[in-house]
Amino acid sequence: MLKTALEKILSLQPRWSNKNTPEMKERGRLIREAIQPGMENLTGNIDWVVEGDFLVEASDGIGNKARVPWVRIYNPFRSPKTTQG
């Protein structure tokens, strides 16, 4: 599922727009509904990760669409914000 979602996101990238076009709506849906949950599942299956140690956050932009969507896996105590840690 992650691989398929990533492939689809990459196929949508050449049609990037900062507007909420149908392609960008689909990219955002994939980020929120496939990539973020998929990464959460991965972190839950790593032996050395204690449940709650790491969280997953993802975005394709707030308001205008970001050129590059992102996902971060982070420890909230070490990196409470995307700009800190």
C-alpha cells in the first residue's frame, strides 16, 4: 500500500499546482489516508520502538499546496515542532 501510494504521489508531482486542483486533492488524500497511516504502522512494528516514542506527521500544505509534500517520524520530546529538534 505504501509503495503504491508513493508511486501515485510521484506520478502526480509533474502536475503540481499551489491550487487545490483534482490532482492536488488526490495527492493530499494519499498523504493523509495512505502515507501517514502506513508510516504509523511501520513504526509500530519496529522492535526497539516503545509505543508512543515516535509519532508521524504529514502534510501537503496548509492553504496553498506545498511543492513538496512531507512526512516526519519524530519523538515529541526531542522535536516538538517541525522547526525545532
